[in-house]
Amino acid sequence: MKKIITLILLLAATFAIRAQDPAVQWQATIGGSDRDDLKDINATSDAGYIIGGTSLSNNSGEKTENSNGNRDIWVVKTNETGSIQWRISYLKKSQARPEFIL
């Protein structure tokens, strides 16, 4: 009986350790003065991140191009500390939205 209880406690402790939230690497607000929606974010091979979404913002905040009046596709690349390395807007004329970014 002691062995079963010890095993259960060890398993419970293992799951509790793995269930903890990962440490925050950095946090930032990236966007312009209008509605900007995150669709996907992925880690890159250089320890940075590639962030994709849509934007209604004109040239403001971190957005460097004006909107064409529709939801532009907006892609931002950061380094490992969250500093923006580059950003690009794909000005589009339809309401198509990206679902994920590779």
C-alpha cells in the first residue's frame, strides 16, 4: 500500500511540475492606432518570432504603412528580446484573412 501511495504522489508531483506556466521571455504591445488582430505567432530558427495578423491601422505605433481601408495582412519579425527586426503590410482589397504563418 505504501508503494502505491508513494507512486501516486510521485506521479502527481511530476504532473504538477509540468503543468506550471513557462517563464515569460518578453512582452510587448505591437500595433497601430486602430484595430490590429493577431492570427498566429511562431518561433524562428534565430530564437526570434514571426507574428502575423490583420490591421486596420494607418501609419502609427509600430505600423509604418497606411491601411488601404480593408484589413491589411501585417507580418512582424522580432529578435529574441522582442525588438522588431522588420515588418511588412500586404495591402489587400478583399476581406481574406491569414489563418496561420509558417
